[in-house]
Amino acid sequence: MRQEDQARHRAVPSGRLARLGGFGRLAGGVAGGVLAEGARRIASGERPKLGDLILTPANAARVADRLSHLRGAAMKLGQMISMDAGDLLPPELAGILARVRDQAYRMPPAQLDQVLRAEWGADWRRRFRHFEAAPIAAASIGQVHRATLPDGRPLAIKVQYPGVATSIDADVDNVATLLRVSGLLPAGLDLAPLLAAAKRQLAEEADYVREGEQLRLYGERLAGDARYVVPVLEPDLTTPRVLAMSFVEGRPIEALEGEPQATRDAAMTVLLTLVLRELFEFGAMQTDPNSANYRWQPESGALVLLDFGAARDVPAETSAAYRRLIEAGLDRDLDRVREVAVETGFLGADAVKAHRASVDRIIAAIDATLNRPGPFDFGDRAFVPVVREEGRALAADRATWHVPDAEVLFVQRKVSGTALLAARLKARVDVRGLAAAAVGRG
């Protein structure tokens, strides 16, 4: 095995004590870094805050490496927070979480074989003409291998890291503790409902039989629509820890960055249309907007949809809340937009009361941008500095911090993540037209 391959293979700690020990070593390493950095700054005449001592480059490296090694819920939460709140987090913490999102180790071959023996039996290799030992993708909960059946059909096989499913509750609690001790969260902020929802969703994502059923349902919903390609489930090879599906060719969706404007616009129109159909037609949504969950087929322009572990039903009240918000936005009734945002929990009433002017400037900036003539240009980020500057005042007032309903957060994660991808591709999309059609005003 080449040296660089050895560096990418690290056995996933699967036992409860092993994973707890991983967090213990992380805490010990961070504490040591805090003491060393604190001593250095005090010696130079500074009086540093604890948060400044925790979020040092050395500690950032420790946290990123340890979460990437643990994988599972620990790494998944790091990815989620990084994607959802990157603009609001301190740069040091955002850097930690970005590294966690981009860094993934593979299971050593012996550990992979151990998992597959447990799921498929000792003679599992006889099921295939060929099974590629090197994964074609590695993520937070599992890694993906390419395989060929005896009849020649190519498959994608997702294999879950050992210990992931049984460590979710402890991992979520440990990550929450890391955020608490960093001093980044107000002591009075009630995270319990959000943490409980995170544990439920992660437990669902770790159930590959459930994901296989979601994959099948999406295939049915989008059958006959040539704009989308959904892999076909291979149920005989699917277990709670192994998901088997047809292998579908496609390029990374980021490859669209080098394509003509019209191609980028068409692709993002297709993706945004899907988000609106999920919200208002399907009553179900794949809530993880990670760009790795999409591929693009240049010949047809179709989008390949992957990874349905985060697919979940959208409650009727959540869909209704978004409908009221869109209708107020289409009417350009900015007072109503603010009122609906509070009613539905998008914004906290205390934050709006304390920072009404900032909230109104944010809403006005977004409204003005959305209502310029022609398609909405996601590449034009003129409103972002206003949102960031005004949002900073809200974020700084910890007494008014507000945790929205978890179901709203799951949907908003998909909406925001899709918008970020559109911004990366500098796409131009008739957002108003799509939204109007989705709520019956088209």
C-alpha cells in the first residue's frame, strides 16, 4: 500500500469506550493547548478570554482531525453546522468545521471486510464478479464502493462505518459539550429540542433499509421526468448497514462552474424546482444539500440525485408556513414578511423587538434584490454585506438568541444550501416565477 494511501486509512473507533476516549483525548489536547497559549499571552501582558484560547490554529487542527477520525454523528454535526452557519461563526471555528467537512478517512481493508462479513456472510465476494476495495467516496457515516454483479450490472455499495449507529446519542452530546465549553453559545439557550431532533435524524440516516425505501419512493415520484435520474435500489443486497443501488454515471455538480451561463441556469432551475416540489407537492424532502449528493450528466443535462438518508416528511404546518412567507414576499408586503417570520418561528419575537430596524433592513435588502427586472442573479451578492452586517448585531445579542422549530430548520437547511450552490455556480433563475407557480399564483 502506498504511503499516501496508508495516511488516508484509519480504523473507525467502534466501541463506546473507544469513542469516549477519542473525545477525552480531544478535550485533553485542547486543554493543553489552552494552558500553553494562555501562559504565552499572560507572559506578554495580555488578559485573554477563554474563547480566544480555545479557538487557536493548533486547537483547530486537533478538533478537525479528531472529529474526522471519529466520523459518524460527530463528523456529521460538524458538517451540518459548517454549512448552515458558516457566515455567523467566528472564522476560527468555521475553519475547523470546513476542514471536518472536507476531510474523510477510509476504513482499512480488514475493517471493511469485517463489516461485510457481518452483513453478507463469510463468502460475500461470491455475490460479485468484481468488488473494488478502494472506495470511490468517503463521508461521515459510510463509504461507497463500486461493484459488478455476475450479470454485468454495475452497482454502488454504501458501507456504514462500524459503531456509527450505536454512538449517535453520545456523539451528539459530546459535540454539544464542546460547543458549550468554547463559550460560543449562551448559557440560557435551550438546545434540548434541537439536539433531540438531531439524534432522531442521525438515527434515521444510519438505517440503510430506511434510506433504501426513501430511494425507491423518490424514484417513483420522479419517474418519467427526464430532468432527474434516481438510482435503482438493489434490495437483496441492502441491510441496515449496507445500501446497494445501481451505479449511475455523472460528473460532480461543481463541474458546472466551467459551463456556459445557460447550462448553469438550466441546472439550477431544475434543482430549485425540485426543492419547491418537495415542499409543496411531495410533502417530503431530502434535507441534506451537500453538493456531493448531486451529479450532472452533460449529454442530457439531467441531475443525478444521490443519498436519501436525510429524506423526511415535511409537516403540513411547515409547508403552510413557507407558503405564507412566499405569498407575503410575492406581494412585497414587507411588514407581513416580518410578521409571518415571527409567527412561524423563522425569527424570534425578542430579537425582532430589540432589533426591529436591523431586521427590516435585512428584509428590504433581500426584497429589493429579488425584485430586480429579469431572473434572480445568485452571483450578484450585493445584498449579502447588508445581511451580514445587520445579522451581526442580532448574533451579538445573545439574550435574544432563538432556536427555531427543528422541522423548519431541516427545510431551511435544504433551501439555504441550494441557494449557496446556485451562488457558487453564479446561476440566474426566475425565482419569483418558480415560487409563484409553486403556491398556485403562476
